[in-house]
Amino acid sequence: MDRPTADSRHAIACSLHALAGRANRYPVGISNIWPQAVPPAVALHAWTAGAVGVMTRATRGHSGRPLTSPRTTTLIYLLVILSVVLRLATIILPDRTATLHELAAAAWTAAFVAFVVFYGPMLLRAWARKKT
């Protein structure tokens, strides 16, 4: 069983802010003003990365589990952030685009597989009772 980290009550909130917060929207804004600097596809990847944070929070909340961030969830968040950073790196390293795309895809795939393995059973099982 995956144990929550010491500060896991705040980790899920911090992760949501990091993944779905305002910082993700900056590439979209820059892309709208200066698409040569930040291609729209790259900006879209940065912006939509927050979906994983929302999916983990919604799964825990709607399945009756505490809103904590166990180590597995933190790993999922780190893999998603890594994939976004690698995707954004194509802007400053255009000659390495193919390699960066492959690494970003591998990180995203690992994050999604971890989500399915860890959160899938939560979505398929009965409601968990919250400890009061």
C-alpha cells in the first residue's frame, strides 16, 4: 500500500497549483502574441498538463478517499512536469526536437500508466469511507 508523505495534505493542493495554475497559461499567452517564440502546440502541452492534477484530486475526492498525495501521486506529478519541461525545451534546443519529443512522450506515458495502475482501481471499487 502506498503511504502518504508527511506533508501530503498540502502536496495535492500545491501540485494542482503547479500543474493547473497560472504559470501554465504563460506559454499560451506568449504563443498568441509571438507564435515563433512559443509554437501553439508547445503552449497547449504546457497548459493542458494540469488535467492530471485535476484527475487525481477528483478521483480521490469522488471515491471518498482523503485528499492527500501519496508517493505514487507525487511521482505521477513529477513525470508530467518532466514531460512538459522536455516539451518546452524544444523551443531552446530545436536541433534536439526528435529526442526531446521521445523523452517527453516516455515521461507522459509513464505518468499515465502510473495513473491507470494506481487510480484505476479507485475508480472501479466502491466508495471508501473517510476517517473522521
